[in-house]
Amino acid sequence: FMGGTVIVQPDLSNSMLYSGVAYTNLNGKLTITLGNGSAVQQIVRNSEDAYTTITINNETVINGKPVDPSVVEAIRKGCMGVEQYFGRPMDIEFAMTRDGMTFLQARPLPNPTEDALREFEIRRIARELSNATSSGLKEIVLGVGNYREILGDSAATNLSVSTFNYIFSGNGKDRLGAVQLGRSELGYDVGYEAYPWVVYAGGKVYYNFAGDALQFRPKGITLEDFMQIINDVYIPMAKGNPDLLNYPELRIYAQFPEEAEALGMNPAPFV
């Protein structure tokens, strides 16, 4: 029809092993209700009591008939992927066939609570900063810098922030950004662990303190050892005096031997 698109989906009713409904962040938990075959329609009509309900947060709790753990994990991954794609808590109808998981419908959760949105933001930020945390970062610290002015502060969007990150800090996987390449030319050892440089949270722009500090890792210090410096030296300094997060390259990061020595670090790599 004019101005729209119609998607026709094959009828999977006869091939469904399981089907049901999932809410990706209901009271802080992924909540899945499912049954055998084409149970999804009965579940949607509020006949949930006869089916299995699974809640997943730090642990998985199943109420009802046991479900194969591999099926539960496939549903969990699929639903969280949908939430990640749309960027907010979702209401999902799904089916499991022998070919895997199929999404029958996905729409934003109508009235997510403040706690649900906060939980979603925490998960999203943790996922975005996984390059650093998987390399040993123990605590995520976000600061306010002039990136906020460049990106229009509260006028920033996910698109403008992701574009800024792509240009200056790459994609965190197989493409380096302008800052990483520039710092490398200046003699620093910078890689994908510095991604993302900025983070969009709560409608505002912050910079990733660890990602910023990692841009000043001198050659001769391993990533593991430098991450320890961030954990044990830089983060305590910033927490003790948050004002230092303004221009930390001038006020926190050691860039010369005497600065490293003053912070109790080996000065040799900072020559």
C-alpha cells in the first residue's frame, strides 16, 4: 500500500516445537512464557497459567514443565539481540522450530519502568565497554568533556554519537579510528581496547575514561599492566577528585618519566 510495507510470514503453526512471549526487561528480568507447539496465541490471550514461565537475571528460574537448557539459551540470546537492535526493552512473540528461533512479532515494551530503563542502560553500556572490561578493567568511569559540546549535549543522538565513535575510535573490532591511528604515530600503543571513546547515556554524552587513558599507553607497557595502572592509580585519583576528569591528559595521565615516577610507576617506558 502507499507509503508502507506488508511482510507476509509463512504459517509455522505445524512446525513449532515451542512458541511464546518474552519481555526483555520486566522488573529488571528477562521473562519468557512458552508452551509446546503453537501455544503463543493462547499465551497472548492471557492464558499463561498453564504454561512454563522462565525468568532470567543473575540466575534462571523455571516455573512449570522443564525445558531443555539449550532451548532456553537460544531464546535468551535471540531476545536480547532484538533488544540490542531496537535499543530499548521489548515485547516479543517467538517460535522455536527445528530450524531455530523465529520472531513472530517484536514491539517496544509499552510502559517500561524507570528501573527497567536503568537496567537496560547499564547492560548496554557494559556491552559497549566490553573491550576494556575483557582486558582487565575493573570499574567503568564516565566523565564530562568537550565532546559533549561538539555533539550538542542533550541534542546528541545515538546516531551522532556512534558516528563520532566510528570516525575517531573505529568500531572496536576490525577498524581503528583517527585518534588511535594518530596516537600510534606519536609513539603510543593504542588498539581496539580504547573503543568507544564516548558513550551516550541518559540522553547525554560522556567520555569513556578508561578508553581515553588507553590512548596514552606508551610502547613497552603491556595492555594488562597498563590496565592495572588505570585500575590502581588513575581511577582512584579520579574518584578522589572528580574535577580531575576535566582534561585528564593534563592532570592524571603520566606522559613523561618524572610524572610516572611521582605516581609510583616505572618511569622507563615513559621516555
